[in-house]
Amino acid sequence: MHKVIVVLALPLSGFAILRGLSSQGWLGFTSLAVAGLVLLIAAAFVEALHEVEMPLTVLGALMLASAHIWRWSRHANCPSDQCV
């Protein structure tokens, strides 16, 4: 089930990350989101990390959720003519 959820999260998060790359000053968002995705992918697909799968998954999910909240709050607080 974990692998299925990660595979579903990839295109959704990838879309947001790509939009973040095209926006000015969003290096922090992009870095946080990519790091969260990498942890989720590693926890789901790297068998050698089986012993730390749950902490990696939780950390990756928190990082990805934080990046999305960061992007949402930044977008919600910017003037409409400056938002991407």
C-alpha cells in the first residue's frame, strides 16, 4: 500500500514542484518538497532502509506537507498580479 501511495503522490507533488521552479524565490519550497519526496521514495522502495521505513516516511510526509502549506500560504498572501 505504501508504494501505491508514493506512486500516486509523485505526479501531484511533481506538478507543484515544477510550478515552484518557475516562480521567483521558491528555492526553499522546492528543496523541501524534493527532499520530502526523496525520503518517501527511499522508504518505500529501498529495501535496505526497511528498519527505518516508518520514521523516513513520517519525516518525508511532514516535509512534503510543510512545503505544500508554505506554497499555499505564500500564494494566498501575494497580490493577484504577482502570483504564479
